[in-house]
Amino acid sequence: MKKEDIIPGDWHRILFGQAPPVFLVEVLVRTFVIYLVLLIIIRLMGKRMGGQLTISELAVMVTLGAIVAPGMQLPQTGLLLGIMILVCALIFQRGLNFAEYKSSKFEEISQGALSLLVKDGVMDLKEMAKTKISHQQLYSAIRSKNIYNLGEVERAYLEACGVFSIYKKKDPLPGLAILPPDDESIKWFSQEVKDGVQVCLDCGKTLPDREARDQCPVCNSKHWEPATVALDVEPTPQTENS
């Protein structure tokens, strides 16, 4: 479109573009056909496409969006071209899944590997930095499992698909409390101070008082505070006047 063809207030151009108004009916038909084919393609790609997406599945979904748009909107683009590309995307995705099934090494290269973020109540700060997971992101994931102290965490993993898997200890140990510090309404989550035990504020490592005077042996931090143990207390209703 040339510059002189752009006229402010030209509502025919604004609403219909350069296509005739009758093309809107064709767009409706094109969208209906592409939508049906897209539903079939996604259904054939498997149940994972309707759940948590892996890296390759997310790439396929973004690609599908780019494929279907021209076939629905551009009059000079035929439907068969878009449908053919959708079928190619299906073949590619199925082939990639088959290769990942046959080779665990290829699966690790294409999808990534599982990361251990917390072991026995202590955070692996190097792994967190590698996976770009912040303290608050990890705390949020742990709190979503009704765990409010790192001493309750046996293991916390970041799966290759980006989902947290968190396993709780049977017997809680002293650790770092991860309650939101600015939320006054959560005081009913009781944290009992464990005498004689200090906890590193950066990684959650616990040491006896006499040993927690220098750098943390795990992360070299010098920030310590008394360790706490999460008590098994049921929440009680809170009111504004309580």
C-alpha cells in the first residue's frame, strides 16, 4: 500500500482493508475449516498438548499459530497450503517424540534435565542460578504444598517441563522458615524456635550455635538466625477485628 492511499477517515479501508466486503464471508468459511483441521491435528499430537507443555510442544503450538493465520486472513493464500503445513508439523512433532522415546540422551538435549533444588532442607544455590529460579519463586512453590519451613522438605525438583516436584519429610527438622514476612494474617502458622541451632538465611543450612559463627560451609554466607521447627497446627479462621 502506498502512502497516498492512506486517508484518515476512510472507514471502508479501516474495516475491510483492500479486500472486498464479500471476503468476510470467505474468511468465516476459511476459519471454520482451519479450526476443524487444527483441532484434529492437536488431537493427534497427543494428550500432552492439552496439559503442561514441554519445550518442543510449546514450539509446535507457536508454529501452529503462525501457520493458520495466513490461510484464514489472506485472499491470495489457499487453504491447502495451510493444511499441508499443519500435517508437516504433526509429522515433525510425532517424529521428535519417537526420537525422544528411543534415546534418553536426545530427550535430555531437546527437553532439558531435571534439577535438584533442595536436598534435606538445604537449597542448591548454584543449581537455582543455573535454572534461573529465585528464592521467592522456590518458596512460593513450596508454600503451595502447605510447607512453610525448609526443614520439612526432603527434596524439591524442577522438572524438565518446568513443574516443581516437592517431597515432604515424615519428621520435620529445624530449618529456615519461609513464611511471607509481610503478611500478618498467617501468624497461626506456628514456628517454634529450636534452641542451640542456627540456620543460614541464604541456603537453609543448619549448624549448632558454636559452629555458626563463620561462613556457611555450603554457600559461604555469614547471615544466620535461630532455626525454627514448623509445628503441626491447623489454621484457625481470622477476622478483621481479631
